[in-house]
Amino acid sequence: MDIEVQELKAKMERGDSFLLLDVREPYEREEFNIGGEFIPMGMFPRAAEHLEDHQNDEVIVYCRSGRRSATVQYMLQQAGFSNVRNLEGGVLAWIDAFGR
């Protein structure tokens, strides 16, 4: 199941409990990010082991446009994560909706 930027922003403002995961490259994160734990896509699936404590938590994955994060979403689901959501449109959609 995916999540739209408006829903993610509302969850952040409410202080909901979830793991936000940025899977972009370091230079992209330096340019702009919405927070969360930073694990570039190239670090998967090795990094999934580091996230095992979150297997039953809501995990929201984002990248620039939503494509890489969809791939990571699939990898995490295959590793047994039960509630992984992809940010639709990624950072581009966030910037379109809310600016930098």
C-alpha cells in the first residue's frame, strides 16, 4: 500500500509512530530531505538486517520519484516486513505540494 505526501505530512505533524526511510543517494539527501533514516538503495538488502526491529512497524520509504523506494518496498516485504508503504511521487511530489 502506498501513501500520498499529504497523508505523510499529517502523520508527521501528529507525531504518529512509524519509520521513515530515505533510500536516495547522499548528494540527493544533501540537496533536500524530509527526514528519516538514511539508507541508500544500494545498501539493500544488507541493510534490511539492521531494520529487523521494525518488521512489524509501519515503514514509509521514499526516494526522488517513488521508483527506487517501490523497489525497496518490495525487498522489505520479501524480507518479512508486514507494513511497508511507498511515498507516491517521492520528494518531487513533496516539493510540488509543500515546497522546500
